Amino acid sequence: MSSWKTTLALALVAFATVSVRQSQQTSATAAKPEEQILQMERDWLAADGQGDVASLRRLVADDFMGGSPGGTLLAKEDLIPRGGPGAFLGAVPTDTSVRIFGDTAVLMGFIKTSGTQEMVRLTLVCQKRATAWQIIAAQLAHP
């Protein structure tokens, strides 16, 4: 085989190897929408617990609306802790399920608080906006 054919063959093998590796990495990192929503719930609870205002502003939509366990209406700013950790410090999601409806997702489950070990029923409505999911509505209730 001439040197240019050998070089071409080696280049094609190298290209094929790189393409397969990139395809495998892309499929491993591209999570299903349900997994993305579950991760977003964990990110939201972690950001709240750490008082991470920047992350909360990114995760919660500007036009967010929600309801507290006491029945009061909530806006985005009500979910952003002021000067320290929020109410869900150390909270853990449990019994969570997600349903996807196009660019909208509904998450239902419980949050187990760390201090009082209280269970709070959680319903989140999320919407895919631009390139990321955002929380657009929530309802918290005591079971």
C-alpha cells in the first residue's frame, strides 16, 4: 500500500474511534428530561440550604407563582433566602415522581426536613425555557 493510502487509512480509523467515543460521551451526559427535573429539584434544595441566591434566581422563573403550606401565595422573591440558608437546609426529596408533557414537567413528592423531620408534600411545575428547565409553579402542603 502506498504511503498516502496508509496515511488515509490511519486517519479514517482515528476519526472513527474519536467519533464513537464522542457519541458514547454525549449519550452518557445527555440525561432524560425526567432525570433533569429530579436533578433540578436536588439543585433547588441544595441552593436553598446554602443560601445560593444566584442559583435560585437561575432555577426559579421570574414569573413563578406558588402556594405555601399555610395557604399564602408565593412569588419568586419569597423563595430566595435573605442572608443565609433557607428553610430547606439539609432537606431530602423522597417518593418523587415526574411526568413530562412536551416542554412542561410536573414533579410530585415529599421533602423531608432535616431539623424537625417533617414531611412536606411538594408539587413543582417546570418548563423548558431557552436551554434549561425552570420552576414556574409550586405548591407546598402538609400531608
